[in-house]
Amino acid sequence: MAKLGFIGLGVMGSEMVLRLLDKGHTVSGYNRTQSKAARLIEKGMKWAASPKEVAAASDFTFSMVTNSAALGAIVDGPEGILAGFAPGKTLIDMSTVSPEFSRSVAAKVRAKGADMVDAPVSGSVITLQEGKLSVMVGGRKETFDRINSLLHDIGPKVTYVGDNGLALVMKIATNLSLAVQMLAFSEGVLLAEKNGIAREVAVEVLTNSAIASPMVKYRGPFVLKLPAEAWFNVNMMQKDMLLALDLGRSVDVPLPTTAITNEFLTSARGMGLVEEDFAVVFDVLASMSGVKR
């Protein structure tokens, strides 16, 4: 079993640590808010006082933070990952950040004689708990081969995409469709509802129809009741949509449905719904349609 580290113990990160512990790995963990790690410590995770301490204690360090700025904050500085790295260690970054920024971090890691891959995931906390998570990996092939079995301990589908940054491109290309699908689903529900069909019936029909992607099946019911804690909030989704729009401009790919859906996320922010799950785009469209949740 490997000596692992995990930095970023949010909803997804915590569930990943539990899976790694269940597989028998030794895991050292760090999170900016220590209270979020309490149940993991009870399960056997070793608490570390800094990213540096995690990196020094681990052969393979996982990280999963909110954005490029947060990744830079845990990597750089006297208490950062780089300060605890030595030749032969590996950083497996599962954050969804700018591919360009991720490549710059990989260059710093390699300057220490270590290596880094970007390994974002596709799925929600439910798919993770059910053992159905998909992992994409960008980096050196030999590094991928070395960590492949570790990633399979997190999710059953692990795909090598190519060089550093390309897994992030694939993740961004995936995530833009989540929000677009949610908006289209909301249109269907509201069209049915305003024509006299109960919302619950519309949701039941649509989530068992030809349009019922895995995302629609598990997030569609959120138009009936939002989760107490957002699985993926408006702020996080809009970050990914903006990354997609930037990437689209850089390679001259128009992203019209992404751009429109992004404006609904902006509207959600304006309505004070930024901390809600991004399924709250239903509320934005419902408000425009004269319908109350």
C-alpha cells in the first residue's frame, strides 16, 4: 500500500480519502478548515499541519482545490507542496483549473525532480459513493502507468488523455455540457408545468425518457428540492464555464449554448443564489416565466 497525501478535504475530497483508506492506504491530509477533517481523522487519516507536511510524508500527493489561485496557494511558499517535495515524489492534482496554469505548476514540480499529472474527475458525490467515478489524466505516460492502480481505487474508469493540461481541457469540455443540459431540462419542466402538468410528473417523465443522461437523472429532481449542501455550486460551475469560453476563444471554437447558460449563472449570482447547486438555473428560468419554486 502506498503512502498517500490529500490536500483539499471538501465534499469530493473527503469521499476520495474514505475510499483510499478503505483500500488500505496510509493517508495524510490537510485542509484550510481543520474541522472538515474530523470524520476522516476518526477513520484513520493522519492530520498534517500544512501542504508541505503532507508532501514530505507522502510518495503521492493528491490535491483538489477550488481554482487556479487556490492551487498556487497550496503549491508555493515556505509551507507549500514544493517545499516538501523531493525527487521521485508525484503530485496528482484533481482540481479543475486553467490548463495553462496547471502546466506552469508541473514545470515547477519537475524542477524539484518530482512529477505532476492533472487528473480531474467526472461525476458527483453520488457517483463517487457508488463507485462509478471517471478520472481523466494528463501528463507523462510513464507517470500515468505508475499511478493507474491508485486512481482505480477512487473510480473504475481511468483514461489517459495525453500531455499535461489535456485532461483539464477534457474536463472543461465535459462540464460545460452539465450546465447546458440542466438549463435545457429546466426549459422542458417549465414548459410542461405552465401547460398544466404537475412539476413532479414532468420530472418523473423526463428523468425516465430518452434525454435522461446520468446527470439529468441525479440532478433533475433538484428542481423539486435543492440539496441542503450544494454538490457543485453556482460559483464553481461558472468558473468552469468561463474556462470553457476562454478555451473556445483561444482555438476559435464558438460555444453558443455555453455562453447563454453562463448568463443564467450570472443571473443566479445576481439573485443571491451563488452558494446553491448550479441546478438553481431552474429558479432563474422559473422567475422569468412567472413560476415560483
